[in-house]
Amino acid sequence: MFLVEINYLVPIEVVEQHTVPHRAWLDVEVSRGNILLAGPKVPRTGGVVVLLSKTRAEAEKLIKQDPFYINNIGKYTITEFSATRRNQLIQSLEA
């Protein structure tokens, strides 16, 4: 799994101009099973995405399709982690 942290590089007004296509991309990737969780930080200085990619290269390829990434809206930090504690929902998604 990969934890992706997005920190906005532009004013929130610019972020808002790209939010609709970003959310559409998120919806597609959630429906494909590539994204487990996603949402804005509180306060809204960026966002967090949890990916179910098998490799870092796969995770990076996916992130590069995000309209926020394409339009340089934020700085992306990708952290791979091993989820050693999982509830049953997550176990079923990874099967």
C-alpha cells in the first residue's frame, strides 16, 4: 500500500479551478479498486490518498494521471507501507 500526501503549492482559488476533474479522476480510480481512501486535509492545505498499488512504479504512474499532479497544484509525497493490521474490509479488497 502507499500513502500519498498532497500539499498545495497554489492558492485555494487555483485549487478550486481543478477540483472537479480531480474528483472525477478519484471516482474512477476508487471504482477500479486502485484507491482505497481519499480526502482533503483539515484545514484544507492538501489531501491524502491511500493506494492499493503493487509497486511504487505503479503508484507513481497512477498519481501522474491526477489532474492536480498534471497542473502542478500540489507537491506529492508517496510513502510505501506494510499494513500489518487490517480490518476485514481491507482484507477483502486485497484478495
